[in-house]
Amino acid sequence: MRLSIDHTTGFSYSSPVASSYNEARMVPTTSQNQTVWSSRISIDPTPWSFSYLDYWGTRVTAFELHQPHQRLTVQAESVVETRGDGSPWDEQRLVAEDDLGWSALRDPGVIASMTEFLTITDRTAPPEELAQLTRDVVAGQPPRLAALDVCRLIADRLSYQKGATAVTSTAREVWEGGRGVCQDFSHVTLGALRAVGVPARYVSGYLYPGSGEPNHKIIGESHSWVEWWCGSWAAFDPSTQRRISDHYVRVGHGRDYADVAPLRGTYSGGASTMFVTVEMTQLG
């Protein structure tokens, strides 16, 4: 599927801001299942900026402004061709030929190479109830299918509800509240998987919600899902309970949301209000 994405975000300030320093991670990445045909970022007011790949391989536009401004707007426009995961491994509970078993995942070499994706961060730390339920679920299952069952366990407990959590909410808070959005489902899942020794990472991007009508602009959304490593990376969306299709557009990955936040920064000034719109078009 070929998609055009127009992601606009930024801040409105209660009083003029003298200076600000920001990082934007809004440009899709080319990968095995995705080709980026074009991308650009425009910023208003025009800042001093430069672009680089961060430690995780995500494209970052870093910029700073040293002129009074009361509104900051960042617009990322991209055209991407996506292919998705055509294997029905989740539906048919298939294990890949190169999948590792539990003993191999616990090899010191694997642990050393995957340390960052085994580390439980403040955002992903699971409550003891979830950790125990996860241990019960994974018993007797190969890692790939055990992780899939953990996703389903979490989906049975949590309800998707916008506005129920904040961007700073932790996995423990989400589990106790029983509600959240895609970011929350991802954090809860990551903590549960890492707690039983499955390397897992947070993936950020976009989800195209359309039904296939070409050349029709619709409201899309920023989205997140998870990948776990069991000899290769398996991707799954715990909030929608499905593997990654061509409706998903990948931007980057990290340990949790903090590593791939679309826009973050600091400024000197009064209160701010963030705004976000994502428009997506399937190109015919």
C-alpha cells in the first residue's frame, strides 16, 4: 500500500517564548517491509536545524529558535510504500524455523547483546500481579507464542480509552486503572515480556484506519506497537490484537516512548498547549 502522510504538531504558548530547543522524530524509516519514497520536515518559525540518525536508527531533526514566538509548528510530509507481515503466524500459532527456545534466550551472549531491550524502565515496570500472570501464561510455550499469549492476556485486562491516561503514565498505573491507549498497551506488554526474559522494544509510527478507498484523505493517528526477539523480531500490536499489516507505517523504535517521542524539547516562557493532526491518503 502506498500512503501519503501529513503529520502536523507543535505548541501554542500563553506568552511569547524567547528561545526553544527541540527534537522531532516524525520521518518514516526504510526497512524490510517499508520503502520511503519521499519525506520532508518544515518548521515555522524557521529555525537553525540539522538532521541525524540517533542510537536506535531513528531519523531526528534537531532545531533551536532564538527569536520570540508564540506558536511552534512542525509538519512532516511523507510518501511511504508498506508491505506488512503476510505470514499468519499469529492466527495459526506458527513457530519460525529460526526461532530460539528459552535456553537459547538465556544464553549470556544473547543477554549481553539484548541488554537494552531486557532492561525494565520506569515506564514499563510491571506490577507483581502482571509479572505472576505472565509467568503462568508462558509456562510450556515457545517464546514466540508465549509473547503472543501475553499480548492477549493484557488485552483481556485493559480497555482502549482515549484520555484515560497521560503521556507520562507508567505500566503499573495503566494496569491498575485498566484503561489506556496504544502507548499504554505497549508499555504494559514490554514490561511483562522483559520480566520473563524476552527482549522487546517499543515501535512508533502511524496507523492508517481506512478501508482501502484510494485518493481519499482521512484522519489517521500516531501509533505504537511492540516487537519481541526470539531469534528474529516478531511484531504485534497489543492494542488491536493483530500482527503488523500494510496499514502500519514505522518511524522508529527504542526502549519505551521516551526514546521515540515525535516532538520534545525545552523552552523558556509561560504555559504551553500541544496540538496534533495526522492526515493520511492511500494513493491509487
